[in-house]
Amino acid sequence: FVIDIGSGNFKMDIAVPKCLLTALILYINILVISGNTHPCEKYCTCNQYSIECKSYNLSEIPAATKDTESATEITITNGKIKTMKGNLGNYSRLRTLSLKNNEISNITENAFCGPKYLRYM
């Protein structure tokens, strides 16, 4: 069988039980995915109510995950955000957005579409 791992292939010519093959593929996927960690896992303090990222040079607002989509507050200070895009859509309960000390110079037309409760910036 052949397992494709990003830029290369891993080839095995031995007979492997189906359950072992499934476990191996799952393990490899976990290794590949864990290399691309979400900012909340690496740079921010996050819970279901807030996302706080300070001094980590983030260039965009972290995408909502199952654990953070109900956040009511996002604070990103001392970042490298240059463009506000429409990436707030999955934060449906967002009330407060604080982006102090970023480099915002462009705001797209749909930048604030989605969070209908956004009141404080």
C-alpha cells in the first residue's frame, strides 16, 4: 500500500491487517495536523468566552473552532494584523473586539459581517 504524506510517499510491500493500517493512517494524520496548531493552542489564552492574544505578532484573527465559536470577547494586542477581512462570521456571539497596537490599514467591505451582537471595538 502507499500512504501520501504531504510532499512524499511512504511505500510498504508487506501484508498489514486492515485495523493496523487504519491505526497507522490515523496516527500519521494526527502527526501532520498537530504541526499546524491553532493560535489558541500556541500563542493565546482561549476558552469558550474569550480569546486573548498579546504580543505574538498574529497577522489575522484566529479562526473560530468548536471550543471558541461562542466567544464574546476577542483581544489581540501588539499584533501584525494589516487587513480586517470577513473572518468574524463564525463568532456569532462576539460583543467586544479589541485590536490595540496592530497595523490595520485596510478594512474590507464585509469585515464585520456575522457577529450581530458586536458593540465594542
